[in-house]
Amino acid sequence: MRKFLIAIAVVFAFVLLTVLIAIVVSENDKAVIEKRVRNENLLTIKSDWKGTPVDAKGRFINHEFPFLPKVKDLLAWQLSGNPQKEEKQTDAERLKILDPTEFLQSETDGILWLGHAGFFIRLNGKNILLDPVFGKPPLVRTFVDVPSPLEKIKRVDYVLLSHDHRDHCDEETVKQIANKFPQAKFYAGLRMDELLKDWIPNETQTAGWFQQFKLPDENVKIYFLPVRHWCRRGLFDTNERLWGGYIIQGAGETIYFSGDSGYGSHYKETAALFPEIDYFLIGIGAYKPRWFMEPNHNSPEDAVQAFVDARAKFLVPMHFGRFDLSDEPPSEPLKTLNERAWEMNLSDKIKALNINESLVFEITDEHRQTQMERKMIRKFYPKD
Ligand SMILES: [Zn+2]
Ligand SMILES: [Zn+2]
């Protein structure tokens, strides 16, 4: 029996090695833009935009820095040592995990951080989840384990997914949300519906960059925007699905959600279309080693520069401290962000949250007006 198991293990290792060699050898493709695509049913908001670029094999391509991720680079990183290994091991600082119940069960508009890239946003009365990953996802190492908030959530209207990576798009979480909230609508980048339709029956809409989703009412507006990243869930589906960031608008607030991104001109491009961003939700972690991460993940310094480019009011940092995805120690991203913000005289702009901490919007006149209208509507239609 033991010999049999060893033989199986050897065959498995051989097959895996052969597949890896085949992938590495076939990875000489250059990212060349061949044509442009969009969702023809949605509005494109940038007048001179020809559509989201794809290459000859139909893979999506970044418009500013064309890029195809290489398995050989991933292997080279994994086989090289981490120069901060000891520092990372001894870094005992962890994010605090608060109780989200009060905000989740209230009717107050605001933003609650679920850890990593996950947020629960209530805007103009709509409950919106961004990149939710509840509990402990498979194959992802964690610095802190966050209990699932699902049973405390009373309603979900929209779920926004930035891209298909497992720290942003978790099959089990998506299924749990769809099961509890069959009316929840899912929004994502082009071809993400092909993944989601195998998981859930909920209504799903996909957009190309610079497109506006069609929502059932006017309470909020949601737009899909380019960021510098990539997609893959398996070994052979590189860039088959589209990645992106979001603008969410309502009740006088404009929120930007970056998903995952390296630095580029897209922040200025976004600001040209949305010049009054209030909350700028941006990743600051998983940025080392820079040679490997730089095309895909901002460093904290990049994030501050992106915030300046976007001319936004407040920066809400994310994508650090929950999942262990890179070489830097867990407390380094936030420290570096705060140092950089201090150097640039921007410390009062940083709204760093603990996990499950919420941030209630400053009440503007427009906000007050829409809040009042909502209360009126509730009064007349109390069951709505
Ligand atoms: Zn990613
Ligand atoms: Zn990520």
C-alpha cells in the first residue's frame, strides 16, 4: 500500500512538473492590443474611448502598461528568499477586529471595512458589498481570522467584484450571499458572468472600462473603470476575465474603489471624469518584492500619489493586515502610508479603519435632502 502511494505521488509530481514546464515554455507571448470590446447594452461615459483592449487570443490587456503575468516570475519569487523574513516573523502587530453589528443593523449611510478589500457600504439606503470574502477562504494564509458577518447583514442590494483573484472573489462567500439574498444583484468586469453563472442564479451584469451599470433605480450610480492589474483563477485562464475599479455615487457622495492596481495614469483619468471623489478606497499592501508586485499592486507611497492624482478628499487604506500574500511584514504598509502622508502634509486625509469599523458620511445638504426623501418614502411605504 505504501509503495503504491509513493508511486502515485511520484506520478503526480511528474505530471505537475511537466505541466509547469509546458506553461513556462509557452509564456513568450507579448501583450499586444488587437481589438476593443464593451458591453453594447451599457452606456460608455468617456466620449473618445474605443473600448476595453484585448489581444489576438481574446485576453484582456492593460491600456497603459500592456502585461501578461508569467508563472516563471511567480516561481522565481517563491524560490528566492525574503530579505525581510525575520522581521515579518517577529512582527506581532495585528489589526483590531471590532463588532460590526451596530452599523450593519442600522440604517445609517457609511462605509464599514470587512478587512482586506472587503467593504459594506450603505449609500442612499442601498446596501452594497465590495469584494466580500467571509471567514477563512481556502488556500489563503491569514494574519488575522475575521468571523463571517453574514448573519448580521439584513439586506444586500448590490455586490461589486473588482476581479477574479481569490482574495477578492470567493466562491463560497458569493454562494452564501446569493443563497441568503436571492434578490442581490452582482456587478463585475466583462466575462465574469461566465464564472458567476456556474455558482449562483442571481442577476449579474458585466461592464467594460468606462461603462455605467444599469441599475433598477436612481438611488446610486455605479461605474466600472480601468486599473492596472490582471486576472487568473486556474492555470490556463490568464486575463480571460476583466479587472477594474469602481465609482459609486449617491446622496451627494462619490466613492472610489480601486480593487487591485499598480500605479498609472488611470487615477488622473478617473479624476477627469469624477472631479469630486470623497472617499478613495485603495490597496496599500502586498507590494513586495517590488520587481514582482510593482505592475499589479501599489506600494503605500504609490497609493498616496494616486490619491493626490485623483484629488480626492479622504484616503481609506485597504488590502493589508488580513491575508498574507507577499514579503513585507503585516504592519509595514500602514506605517509607511502614515509616514508618507505626514511628509506630504496629508495626515488628516487618512481614514485608516480597524476591521469592522465604520465611517459615517459627513452630512452634506444634498445628503440631508436625500435622507429626508427616503424617510418620507418609508413613511408612506413602510414595508418597502
Ligand atoms: Zn488581484
Ligand atoms: Zn488582491
